[in-house]
Amino acid sequence: MRQRKSTVLIWMLAVSVVTSACGGAASGTVDKPKEETPTADPAAQPAELVIYDTTGEKLELLMDKYGNKLKERFPK
């Protein structure tokens, strides 16, 4: 009985050492939040949308499905 308790204790210690080594930041470093710089309204900034097509459709078909509708909804 005593040997079983010591075996369980050793296993618990080993598991806790292994799991504690796997997480957290590197020693001596502290994660600091990035300071955000004040910018203009993000909605006013120009954006670029890239659509990757893996179906092999022609560009005209893609523009009919997505491109023209997006251009109508979000003009320059």
C-alpha cells in the first residue's frame, strides 16, 4: 500500500513537471500589449479583396458571381 502511494505521488509529480514546462511565456519575458497608434476611421481606408479560385472557372464567371455584386455594394 505504501509503495502504491509513493508510485502515484511520483507519477503526479512527473506529470505536473511535464505540463508546466509546456505552457507560458519564456522565462524572464512578459507579454506586453501592443500600443495602438491612433489612426483615421478604418472604414475610410482603402481595402483590397483577393479571391482565390480553385475551381478553374473563367474570370468572367467569377466576376458575374461575386465581383460585379461587390463593386455595386462597395464602390470606390
